[in-house]
Amino acid sequence: MSSALKGTRVLDLTRVWSGPLAGRILADLGAEVIHIIGRVTVAEARIPLDMAEMLGIFPENDPGERPWNRTSNGNDLGRNKLGFTLELNTEQGVEIFKRLVKISDVVLENYSPRVMPNLGLDYQVLRDINPAIIMCAMPGFGSTGPYRDYVSYGTNLDPATGLASLMGYPDGDAHLSGNAYPDPVAALHATGAILTALFHRHGTGEGQYIDLSQAESATCVIGEAVLGYALNKKIPPRLGNRHPIYAPHGCYRCKGDDKWVVIAVSTEEEWRALAKVIGSPDWIKDERFIDHTGRRKNQDELDGMIEAWTSQYTHYEVMHLLQKAGVPGGAVLDAAELISDEHLRERDFFWEMDHPEVGPRKYCALPIKLSHTPAQKRRAAPCMGEHNEYVLGDLLGLTRAEIDQLEENGIVGTRPLD
């Protein structure tokens, strides 16, 4: 089966979530993505076992004999990639990387802006080696500006981008998102930018530098709030689960422990349909709920009435009843319910990947379904240095003796390097 990005080689230097996810999307679409990591970096990233258990880093909380090959994040984001270890803080490591740049299409990195220049691997250097190279740099705050060197992760980018200011209930405190939302948003923007640059190069032969700020990437998704302030100088209030105009609009308790359903009514037709599903109780005709304005002003009372009905059913039952009547409603699913959801299963949303260190596990597939060149599950995430010989021998043509020497010098290997 053909792949959309077959023949495209990506050197992936990224860590954590934003960059690795962008690399995985490209790999799922058929690119040869070589994930390059320093073994010293892996050693420095070790965390205490109690913290690993709290975060769910290892399957069954068992780090095993080679914990660096068993991390949940690494095995999720490393799918379809090749694994290559290289110490870029050494002259030999830099020279090997430069040789790879010469035969590659894309360099993807999410270091702080000072790292690649300090290694002697800034875009100007890479362009001299390969004029057609596309370099995508995705630091937290971009490659220029007064914040360029600030340390950044999704958790501190969340408030810096304005997202946290919108999260929370009226008159309550600001909250972080449920996860490090700026990371996956930046990954999607990076993927789109790289594909655009590849399209441009296809017509011109020119590579280019992509300066992608993860902070700006996340701020883009709250454009409505930013635009609102620009127009009327009012800071958007926190609304919780409610809508500034429509009601009912919220999350309602259902039968069971911590089970909920979301209902979002935006038209009179939907309101009448909701009333019919509930059984047209007398309170539906109350003057307080006669129109949008009244329902919005009396949401506390309205929500209580609706929840008295939803709490009699499971969240799935409520969702199906509402959808059948044409009312936007959705069950709030937790991780266990997502894994077993019949709709996702029928759409083959979860791919089972059999990893040599963790066995068969389910992972989210790529939600982009191309009819002629679909994403494919070709291989599980690589173990550390699994493809060192392929990269050094097959791609760069080094001899067995030269590879052995690199291993002896600590430039490559298959275990963390303290």
C-alpha cells in the first residue's frame, strides 16, 4: 500500500510531547522519521519510581530491566519511527549529524533557541550542507523576542498563552487545561508547516526555516477571546461549562459514580426537542424559560431541573435519547470507556502495537483517514539505538570497524550514558 510521504526523510531531535507528536504524524503518513536522542539526555531524565507510578509511566508500574524502553510516552510517540542514539555535544556526533542532513529532507527540533547554534547546527550551517533542507524549530516562545530563552513546557505555556485565563467557573480562579494543551496544538501546526514547506520545495527546489512558537500556536485557538478584547476592551469572563448566549449549555450528572453528559441547546427547535425527550414537564412552560434570554438568566434553576432528569439514566442512555431527538448531547467518557467504545472500535481508531519490551498495547491511531494513501502501522516504537546500524551502515556507509569505534567512544549505543 502506498504512503503519502514515502521517500521523505525526517531527522527528529525532539523531546517530550509537542515535537515527538509532530514527528509521529509524519511517520504515520509514511515518512522515514529517524528519532535521534542523546544517551546522556535519557540518563538525566530518569525520575523516582514513586513519581513514575503516580504518572503511570510504566506498564503495570513495572520499570523492568530497561526502563528507558518501557515508557508510555516514548512508546506512544515513537510509533513508526527509527531509533538512533547520537551525542551531539561531541565533534564526532555533530559530523555524523551533518552527514545525515545531507541526505535528508526535514530537521525537526524543539530545543530552546540557543541549543542548535551552540552545537554549530543552526539553519545557516544546515542550509550550506543541503540547500533543500527544511528546518522546523518549535521553541516555547519562538526563536526571537524577549522571551525566546525562557524555559517552557505545556504546563507553563498554558497560562502564558491565555488559555488558563478562560478556564474555570464564574467568580472562580483560573485553571490549567485538563492536559498540556499547547503541546498537541503546536504539533499540528508544525505538521502543517512542514507539509506546506515540502509542497513549496516540490515546485521550487528551495528549503526553508520554520520558526514555530508553541505559545503563539496555542493563543491562535482562543482568537475569539483576543478579538473580543481588541474590539471592546473587555476581558472575557470565565463561564465554566456555560455559553455566553445559549442555554441550557452545561454538564449534567447521570446515574453512576462520576458519570456526566453534556447538553448544548442553541435553537428553539432543539429546546422543544429537549422538552419532548424529558417528557414535557410543567416547568418547561415556565415564563423564566420561555426564550434564550430567560433561560440564560435562570440557568441555575434550569440546570437543576435538567439534572433531575439526566440523573435517572446512564450518560450513554441520555446521549442516545438526545441524539435521536436531534439535540446536541454527548456522554463524558473516561479513558476506560474510550478504549472500549464501540464507535471508535468500528472506525479502527485504536491500533494495537506489539513492542518487544512492553508487549501488545493499544494506542490512538492517526485520526486522518486518506482514501488512497492511508496512515499505516508499520512498526512499534524503537528500543534505544535499535536502528543505529541501519543509520550508520546502510544510510551513511560506515564500516563495521567504524561503527564499533563510535560505540567504544560513547558516541552511539543502546543504553543510557551516565
